[in-house]
Amino acid sequence: MRGEYSSFRLYPFRRRNPRRNLDSGRRFCYTAPLYRGRRAIRQPTVSVALIFALTLAPAVCSAGFRGAFDPLTPDSKIFNRYETPSLRPLPAADGIERYFTFTTRSATPGRETSREIWLHRIVARAGINLPTLNEARVPLLRDATGLVSYVDPAWSPDGRYLAYVRTTSTAANPTIYVQEFMLSDNIAIAATPVGNPTLVVPGGGGAHRYPAWSPDGATLAFGSTKSGLSFDIYTVAVFPTVGSPVRRTFDDRSAEQQPDWSPDGTRIAYQTNFYGPDNLAIVDLTTPSPHSTSFAEPLAFPVYHRRPSWSSDGKSLYYHAPKNEDSEQLPDIWKLDLASQSKCAISIDLSADSDADVSGYLHTSPDGIEYNYFVFTSMAAGSDLAPGTPGPNIWRGEHIYNCFAPLQLGVVLQPHTLQLGSDGQNITASLSFPASTQAAGYQCASFDGPLEGVRLRNTVLPSPTLEGLLAKPDMATGGVFPVFTDKKQSGVPYIDVYWNRREVVAYLLERGLVGRDVPLRFEAYSNGVGRRFRGFAYIKLNAESATDAAVVLLNNSPNPFNPHTTIHFATGRDGTIAIRVFNARGESVRVIREGFYPRGRHEVTWDGRNSRGQEVPSGIYYAVAHGEGGAKDQVKMVLLR
């Protein structure tokens, strides 16, 4: 379950929309189509007993930390990396897997090349609220000496059997095994092996890697150098008895690796370096051996495309490839529609994302978009989420936020005309949805019910934004001004969101947009599936003279501070700017910086000392900016020692 522990209010269940409490961004689980094996089944509807149970326990569903994305491992405090995730299909709750496995480097000194396989509960970072870390993750396969390495985990469709590769710390003699584990909602029980591991592909006679289960859970596909010439794709029966490997690809000039079975069991996608950089190909098992093969994207860019994973409907492949298909950039997760050849990059930020494993459970957004969750390895925001913990970490995401054009968002801006040099009130944007966006299943409210609402949170992917500027309180008023207010007009919800006036003025000033009618872009996304909304409003910044366009100070940060604070300012033209500090009596304390600045945004730092290098006492101080032609601006700062 997507987890964000919180108090909640119980709403009646209708339709198939998720329901959330009034704390924006949190939602209830809901009925959804599932896939067990690869056949759709329907979750039972919520019973009276379950509703009663929900009233006694915290809600554990939430919107993603970044749009549709959730970090799953940063709080788990394993410092040797999280890599190559694999979803464990069962047990599941409301169409979301309860567990996944990952590999991590051995903690044994000098054996860091060895890997261990761990089982991890799927809990969103914002809601990880377990009594001990042992309820978040436990080891499945590890060797205390670090001499044995366990890699390439893959779960059978029924969640009972883990296929993996056992090798040495030097990657010698890779061998494929299958181990059964118990099924349970209790992670300690779920990590309990049943019997001994089964040897499926012995070591020797080549390297064997990347096992992948067939949809019926009876056969493994894997990559192997068994032919002695190159990596090829093989299959081997596991149940009812272990069989002999069968070769499925026959090109000895290239390496075929990382297989993944289509949901109907007739095709295997894999990566091949036939054209140089790895590309994706598909072998059709319904054709006579040697089977026919084709490229998933015949006209692919000449950059690597790796680790394919099928969508649950068999229509798309997920994989990782460089951002913008530029070989010099880090990888993103991509989604390729095989029929139309359209593709979309799925990205959290500018960090590297790779190794997607796609869920077999199908979900539907309020406006009818079908999607799968997937887990993947990411370097995103490692230091922000868990300072001191190196990446990568395991995240979960889906493609709606990145891959669909935004829905319409109505915006009314007040005031829409600003005078440079005057403070005035914060800027208010009244956000509303036109009929078309409401008909798509969304409402312009911070909460859900009856439709999915708008995400209002200043996380690393904030919502809403004005040209990227965050909605936030005006610190000049002590931070008491609210970020947003839910309202209604004639029974239709809308949201008033507030922006710091100085931030907006600085945005216009540093771009030389004084005296123009400027369209500002507003963007937001929805609480649950991360559906984007976009709207525009015009604003105009007037100045009485050209000198007024010289400088504007933004609020310093931090404020209050001790002893350092950064003073931000923007200039509307090239010229000399002086930044000075005065005390509450108007006495000069220090000249922080005086010099030439080009048009744009800049910053200086004050260390709480006067011009003689002495620490000044706690109190109220003013940062004053002087520009050419008599331009002047100031902000209040509070020093608390």
C-alpha cells in the first residue's frame, strides 16, 4: 500500500475514485483491477467490518512525494546502496505490491563487490512509521564473509519463488537458483525460506545471468554464454521439474541479455548490441526455431536502451536510456508504445534513473488513463531525503505526470498590476477548473471528494507554482499569511493561493519585463495520480522612472538567523549596487558589498558582524540596497543569538 500514516476522516466510498482526508495529499485505498499471473481480477468491495477497522487505524495511502513518485528506501539506513529492485507480486493490497527486493553491497570490509538481496516493505517515505527498521526491511540472501554474492533477484508471479544468481565476490561461476519463501503480511515470516534452494542452471559452461519468470510461473528466461561465443537468451523449465536450457536467440555476433517475458507468454524482450549501443529487441516464441526476432524500436537513436520491462497489457516496454537520448547525459526511465512507436521519458529530476521493474497490477486514473506502477533505482535527492546516506535508492513511480499534456487550469490574479517600489499585499491567484477538467474527474480543492483534488505541498516537486516560484507565506508578516485557502463559489470549489510579492517583482525585474503585460504560467498536479494542470494569467509591473528598475531586495534567508544570513536581490539593469546593513536606530552597521552587477538575481552573505569585525547583538536590522540614480530598497532582518 502506498503509505503515509496520518489521522483521517472517513468518506463514503463511491465509484472507483480514491478518497482522502482534508490533509492534502493523503488518500484512502480503493478498489482497483488487479492482475494475478497476468489475468485481471477484481478486488472485493469494502466491507462494513473493514470500514469499522479503518476508523480504528491510521490511513496508509498517499499521493507521491514528487507528483506520482515515492522514495521507498532512504529511511531504511543501509549505507551500501540500493540497486536492481524486483517487485514481489503477492501478498498485495488494493492492487499495490506489499514488498520488493533489492540488492545492496556487502558490508564486509574488502568485499564490497559482493551483493546481498533484501526484502523491503513498500512504504512511502512520508509515512514510514514502523516500530523498528526490521519491519521495513530484512535480509533474504547474504553471506557474512562476503565471499558469496547474490544478484539479479526476480519473483515468480505468485510471489512464492525467488530466482537469483549466486556467484563469488569476483563474479566467477554464476549459477541460477530458485528459493521458495513464505507468503505473509508479516515481513519476518515473508522472509522465511521454505526448504532448500533449487539449482536450476549449474555454473560452468558459461556465465548465466538475469533470470525472468514466464507469466505462468513455470519457466525462466535468462541470458547465458552457454554457446561459448556470446550472450544469448535461453529458457529453462523449473516446474514441475527442472529441464534443460533451450536456446532462443542465435546471433553469435552480438550479446543478448536482460530478458523479460510478455504478459501473454509468447514473446521475450531483451537488450542486444547488434547495432553497437544496446537496443531493445523481441523474440517471438510462436515461430519455429530459430525464432523470428524484431527490434522494439527499429529507428531508435544510437544510444543505449537497457533492461526492458513489459507493461501489464503487453502494449508497452519500459526501459532506461539517456535523457533526451543524448549519450552524454544520465539515464531516465522511458516508456515505448510498441504499436505507435511513441515514447515518453519519465523523470524525477536531473539525476540518474534506471532498472525499472513494472508491476503487473493495472490501475486507472480518474480520466480513464490506464497505468502501472514501477519500482526503479534512482540517485534523486539522496542527500535531501536522508543526509549522509549515499545513493542510489529505490523509488516507485508511474508515467501519468510526465507523459500526458496538462489539463486546463483557470487563473485570476490580484493585483494584476504592480508598482515597483511599493510593498503592498501578497499576490493572490484564484485557481479554478473549467468544465472540461472537472469532467475528467478532478476538482479544484486541496482535498478529495467526490473527485480527486489538487496537490498543495512545497516538496522538491512543488504544487502549485508560478513560473517555478513557490507559493509561500510572506515572511514580512511573520509567516502567518496562509499559503492557500479552499473556497467555493455557487457550490463549485476553487483555491486562493498566495505568492510573495517581492519574489514576483524580482522575477519580472531580472528579466527586463518592466512596463509589459507578461503572461505567467501556473502549474499544479493532482493528489493521487499526479495529473498536471496548467493555466496562465497576465501581470504588469510599472515603474515611475528608469531608476526605479535598478534593484529590489528579496527576503533574506534564514530569518531569524544566527549568525549568517543570505541577502537576495534582483537588478533590472547593469550597474553599481551597494548592499548595506543598518540597525533599528538607522545607524550604519556595515557595507556588505558595493560593486558592479549585471541584470539578474544575485546574493550576498552577512555574518552578523559590523565593519570592525565585531559581533553585533540580537535585534532588528535592515538590509538596504542602493542602485544608480537613487534607486533604493530595504528588508527587515532579525538576528537572534
